[in-house]
Amino acid sequence: MNLCNCGGCETCKSDLYSDAIRCMVSALEYRDPYTKGHSLRVGEMTAYISKQLDLGQSNIIQIHIAGQLHDIGKIGVSDKTLLKVGRLNDEEWLEIRKHPEIGSSILRESNQLKDIAKMVEQHHERWDGSGYPNHIIGDNITIGGRILALCDALDAMASSRPYRPSMSWTHIKNEMKKNIGTQFDPIFTNLIDPLIEFWKSRYDVNNV
């Protein structure tokens, strides 16, 4: 437990950093209760994958933070679109697709979060270049952006939404593996099964 409250030492800076991130995530969840817990889960999954890839402590921390903040740009999406129960129409879909850029813009207000902002902006890019907002191809996408894309997709399928129940694990596994080389970096080929087991062991109430 941290006993120092000076606000200046590295320990306090770390605590303040973590608290500020939690507050930003809480602000989003107040606006979008249907995704409550999603940011936490994606953050933990990104840290897990980063460790499996042995990316080093500094990168793991940054990618973990990016996972927690990847959807922060939804703060800038209208309630009509964000809270809609049911599928989005074309206009609403175009609006929701702006959230990676909005999130990046928010995070770029901090000089210390610029690398994290780039990952957040890229979390809907795809390995084959068909993603958004910038249609970046392959390893031109940051490794953090690629990890975010993988973990965000898995959690979206594994979680219930207002317009659909969670998908079966068989379906999720098939979809994830089918999209290796198109949506996802081939480097993740052997990490899909372990990532699914990680999710089930931590978040699946039927697996407790």
C-alpha cells in the first residue's frame, strides 16, 4: 500500500496515473452502461497477450492502459447512437466509427499518452487494410493496435449486447481463427486458444 501523499514521487505519480485512467473509464461507463466491464476485460486481455509475446514491461504497461481506454472516444458519440437498442442504421454506423479518432484526440491532449493515443486510434484497423479509420495494412499498424483489435473482438463476441446474446465458444473460436490473416495479425495464430481460456477462467460465470 502506498503511504506517501506528496504527489511528486514516482510512486504517487503512478497512483495518480492509475486513478485518472479509472476515472476516464468510469465516465464512459456512466454514458454507456451496456459496456460496463468491457474496458477492464480488454485491458487485462491486452496485458496477457503482451506478456505472451514478451514485449517488455514498458510496452506491456502502455498496451494495458490503451486496452482500458480504447473506447474512450465513445464519450463524443451522441446518446441517440450510443444507447440505441438494436442495430445501427448507416448514418449511426458512420457516427460510431468516429470513436477511435475521437479517443485519440482526447488522449493526445497529454504528452505522456501520445503512443497510447496511436494504439487507440488503430484498434479497429485490420491486418488486410480494410479496417478504419485509416485503412492501415499489416505491421504498419502498431503492435498495440493489433493486440487491441484481437482482444476487443473476442470480448465483443463473448459478451451479451442489447440486440443479441453472447455467442457460443465454438462460434467465437471459429470466427477468430477464420479471420487470422485478414482481420488479425498471423502472429496471434497460436494465442487464440489460450486467450479464450484466459477469458473463460476470469469472466465466464458458468465456468466458475
